Amino acid sequence: MKDVQKIPDSSELRPAPTKSAGGRRILIGVAGGIAAYKACHLIRDFKERGDDVRVVPTEAALNFVGAATFEALSGNPVSTTVFDAVDEVQHVSLGQQADAVVIAPATADLIARLACGRADDLLCASVLVATCPVIIAPAMHTEMWLNPATQDNVATLRRRGITVMEPAHGRLTGTDTGAGRLPDPEQIAEFARTIIAGHRVDHNWQGRKVVISAGGTQENLDPVRYLGNRSSGRQGFALAEIAAQRGADVTIVAGNTEALPIPSGASVVRVTSTRDMQEAMNREAADADIIIMAAAVADYRPASVADSKMKKGAADDDLASLELVENPDILKGLVQRRENGEIKREAIIVGFAAETGDETTSVLEYAQQKFKKKGCDVLMANEVGEGKVFGQATSAGWILRRSSDPVVVAPGSKQVVAAQILDVVNEMLEK
Ligand code: CTP
């Protein structure tokens, strides 16, 4: 076995270590929109991880949720104005002491005030003082979000290094639907933790199409049974989430996945079998700039699918020994299609390797062999097995790319791992 850098034992995978593991001072800003009630879940989420939460609502936010609720949930006093706790110089100290500021929901008005650098209430003053990461989750009606005034203000904030999330699409306050919904609080919290852990998610992929396969494929045996695997689809969805937050147009080709929320700004094509997934990937990848095969694809399928339920003990008991045929290799096929010009020649193709290693060959060695065989540009190598990676919230491993050393990915949430993979892709795009 070659002398390679060892990753920590992945049986001990925990949510991302250090900065995202709690014990931080998180300032949660809440602006006056109907989604203010969702901030309560966000406060809970950070509190449950052991963070010290200070809630700073705007005056308008208190029309939707009372200060008592925010105080009870955060365990800290709540004020909106710079004239409270003047002896503690609160309008400066809160922002100075925060390890991160997370504002959810942020209304068009708050975003405008922040872009102007106003300091006319405690929240704006705190943001003006803060040198820590600031993450903003906007929520407003589609027209307000798309208004050039708001878009200019958002661009201004992003240019200054503030992370402004893409809002979700969906039902808004009235009967209308569209862009402008607040993402789920868990999504905001997980995304914020990725930024807090030191990973940049720049909004620089506008106009780029990203296609990502996720989850496991299933191969039918008969109307009630199938061959499948333990993949949850979480890594593919996390990649979609980060790619969408980078501003890309994202399509997820999803096999069997857990009931995962669809990331803001991504669309989903549902498939069942490997051949369905191949068809969808080939179609969607045709005009894509980044193609990622994160799915756990079934390598074999039954030679025939029974029309009615197969009976055990029947004279021709096919269940006792199944005849299988090999499925196409979607990833290899995509690389081939790029060579043939059916996919953009400059498209970047990313694969995964799920390996257990054995007595003779390590996980990384198997992954390096697979990287050569598949011909993709980047490969994320994971050690899999009982309780490792599949179905878990965390992952670890190595990112392989040609003519560079493997990048060690320390145990972290699948969003943190996704941010690292997409950082490597971003570097390649910028070359
Ligand atoms: N993959 C694919 N089509 C297949 C099998 C795998 O596109 N029929 C892709 C996976 O999505 C992943 C990569 O190939 O990006 C490696 O998948 P993995 O399951 O690790 O390896 P296999 O190619 O199936 O090889 P083996 O099971 O023998 O390790």
C-alpha cells in the first residue's frame, strides 16, 4: 500500500467539526415578513447544537412574532433599537462579538437598508459592525425580488462579501407562487454552517447549467420487488444546493432518495432504473457545463421482469437464483459522449467512488484505479460500509483530479463536502 495521508476513521464521522459544531455566538436577524415565524425554527436549530443565539428583530418583525417568543427560544434578551442597553454599547458589541450573523427572513426593505449601509436600528448597526460571516436569506414576493432595485442591492451586498442565499420557489403569502419563498430553516442553518466552517460559496455560476444524479437506482424483479441499495441521495442534493446557491441553473436526476427538500432554485427529474437514469442524464447533460454522477447506480438488473408476483417454491423458482445482466455505465458513457461532441467539450464531469477497500488494496488505491477507468475530470472517493456515508448526514474521503495530489476531505456535513468538491470544479472553470 502506498504511503497516503490517512483520513480519520470514518466510523467516527460526526457533523462538521470545529466552527460548525456549536459553541459559537450566532446573531440571528429577523425582518418584518410573514416568514418571521420560521426564524423560530432557525433559533432552535442553532441552540440545539450548543450555539449562543442572540436574536435581533426589526421593529416590523415584532408585528409577526413577539419579543417574548424570541427571548424564550434564545434564552437571551431581545431589542430592536440602538437605545436599549446603551451602557453595554450594544449597537457595537453585538456585531463585534458575533461569530456569524444569519438574517432570516430578510425583506426587500432590510436588504435596501443594508446595501445603503444604514445604522438606524440595532440589526443594521450590528451588520455594519460585524466582520464575521454574514448570511442573508431573503423572503418576499417575486416582483419585489426580481425588481432591479432589489437585484442591484443584492449584487452590492454580495460584492461586499455578504452571502445572500437564493430564495426558494413556491407558494408565497397570497395565492401566488414564484421565487421569493424563504428556504426551509434546516436548509438555511446547514448552509450557514457551511459558510461558518470557512467554505466560500461565491455567486459566480450564473448562466451555467449543472446536472447532478442523486440517490439509488432500482431494478424491478416483479410488481412488488426490486433490487436496490442504501443510498439516501443526500450528497447529490447537497451538491445541488451549493451549486444553486452559486447561482447555477441546476437539474437533479433523482433515483430513489429520502424525502429530501428540493434545494432552492433546483428542478428534479425523477427516475427509477439505471437505464431511465442514463436516458435522463444524457438528455440533460447535452447543454450542461458541469455534470456530476453522485448516484449509487445499480450495476446489474434482472434479465427479465415478471409480470406477476414471483412465487417462492414454484417449479421454476427464479427467486432462488436470479439471472442478472449488466447495466450500462452512465458515467463512462457521458465521458464518451463528450468525446463524440454530444456534450459540450469544455463540460466538467465529476464522478464518485464508493469503496470499502480490502486486505490488499486501500480505499484510495481502488478509487485511483476507478478514476483512470472512468475518464472523468474529478472523482470524490468515499469509504462506504455499515454506518459509513450511505444514508448518513456526514461524509469524508479524497477529491482526485488529474495531475494533482488527492485533496483530503475531513469528516463534515454533506453540504461542507459538496462545497469543497464544487470549489475544485470552480478552480477548473476559472483556468
Ligand atoms: N456509475 C455509473 N453507472 C454505473 C455504475 C456507476 O455512472 N452503472 C457511476 C457512479 O455514479 C459513480 C461512479 O460511476 O459516479 C462509480 O460508482 P461505483 O459504484 O463506486 O463504482 P462502479 O463503477 O459501480 O464499480 P464497482 O461497483 O465495481 O466498484
